[in-house]
Amino acid sequence: MKILLASDMGFLLNTGYNALGIPKEKMKIGYVTTAAKGARAKSFFEEVKNTMRNAGYFAEEIDIEGKTKDQLRDFFKDKNIVHIEGGNTFYLLKAIRETGFDEILEELLAQGKICIGTSAGAYIMCPTIEVADWDESGKDRFGVKDFTALNYVPFVLKAHYKDLALESVKEKIETLKYPLRILRDGQGVLVEDRKYTFMGEGEETKLSN
């Protein structure tokens, strides 16, 4: 099983994609766009897609919301990468539960396909998305009260970390049941079975909990 957890697209272009072991021209990316629908600033998504295209990476988009399991299986059958993009983590988790995409992803990983999760797409690979609830700026939870996520890694993530958030994160870290790994933009974690490798710019920020 290979999963790549990323804070942002910059990490993927500079480091992450090269770590997957698939030449660019052979990448067949199924690009899950659902989380962007719940984002407050939807313009970021067009910027991300343009950045991918300009770098020579091409993907086929899918919004999993409203899809059946058979439709999802059919879409991903010719893909070798499942890329779950960022946006609103709560909206994404709600859609995953309603469509059974969690079961489909398990099947795809068992087939040897690689999963990339960026920001919200990385959060949902953790045991819980509770760190996404640290945002106090009025982010819509879309009725999601159970923060249990897909549990592919034994830690939770804080993406887009900046030093200005240090005191806030140190305070909230005390409430966590799981270890916290911190990703600044430009950083990610490569998961290969039970091996977890930090990658990207600079050193990993470590705060104990």
C-alpha cells in the first residue's frame, strides 16, 4: 500500500510525484474534486488545476458525490493514481460516507493503485479529522458531528502549518488521542505499508503530545 499525504500542490510538483515510482507520462490520475465544492474560496481549485497542467500533469476529474459504487469502480479502473484534492474536509467526509467511497478506496489500494491526499484529502486518511475542526474562522461542518475518518495512518495531521499558529497548536494538541504530525506547505509524508517517511522542504516540525 502506498499513500502520499501532502499539504499542498507545490510539494507534489517539487517532490511528491517523483517519489511515486511512476514516470510522468505513465501517470493516470483520477482526480477527486469533491472537497472543493464545500470550500469558501473555490478559486484556489482552478489555480491548482492550472498549475498541474502547466507542469505537464494531466488528470481526469470526478466528483464522487451522488455516484454509485459501480460508477466509482468504472471511473478508476484504468487509473493508477487516486488523487483526493483539498477543500472542505467535512464536506468530503460526508460524501465519502454517503457514497461508500471508503470501501472503493480500500479496493483500489488492494489492487496496487496509489492514493494521494492533499490537505483535506490527507486529513481523511487519518483516524479522525478533528484537527480540521481547529479552524475557528466559521468553516461549515455540513452537519458532520462524527469526525471518525478512514484510519490509514496512526496519526493526525495539521496541514498548512505556519509558526504564527504555534501557541494555538500547542494548546490544542493536549486534547488529541493520536500523535500529531505537522506539515508546512512544501512538505508531505510518504506511507509505504507501515513505513512513514517525511519529505519536502526543510525539517519536520515536531511538537509532542
